[in-house]
Amino acid sequence: MAPRPNADLLHLLAQSKVSAEVQKTLLDADVCSVRDCSAMFSSEDDLRAVLKKDFNLDPETGGLKTRVAITKVVIAWETAKGRVSKMTELEGEAEQRAEAKRLPVLDHRR
């Protein structure tokens, strides 16, 4: 059974208005967390190359709608990178103060 994506990732993709087709492809590839999403690509150029090759999102042939779809994925990826950076910083600070790591509410219920 494939791992289930966490609510933070689903919210991020929805908030960025990433198309359902792109979301499904990411989830089918076992991208399960914001951390996964942030670490998948070495640069925006790398992300754009993958979108062109693996998602058939070519800005040269797809027109304006394709450019908008690409932009939404780039926004989600940049947001994921920012969130992971902030989470890592907060976890490091908490570790220095010997505090327990805070879990998202949804993780408490599992």
C-alpha cells in the first residue's frame, strides 16, 4: 500500500491551485509531504524541465493556459521550500531548548 499524502501537502497544492491532474501525478509518484515536494528539484529550471518532460507542460507549445499551470506548480514548490526551511529552523530552536516537537493536529489523531 502506497503512503498517504499528508494534509499539509494537499492543502498546499489546493491553495496554489495546482491542477487535479498534476496533483494526481505527484501523489501517484508517492510525493507524500511538503518536505518531499520541496526536495524534489534542485532548481526552478529543473522543475520546469520535469514539468515539460513528465507532465507534458511545454510553455512553447501549450500557450497561456500551460504557462499558468506551470506557474502554479512553481508557486507551490517555492512555498514548500519556504515552509520546510521555517519548520527546520523551528525544530532546531526547539531542540536547543529541549522542547518536544509540536505535531500538527491531524497527526495527533492517528
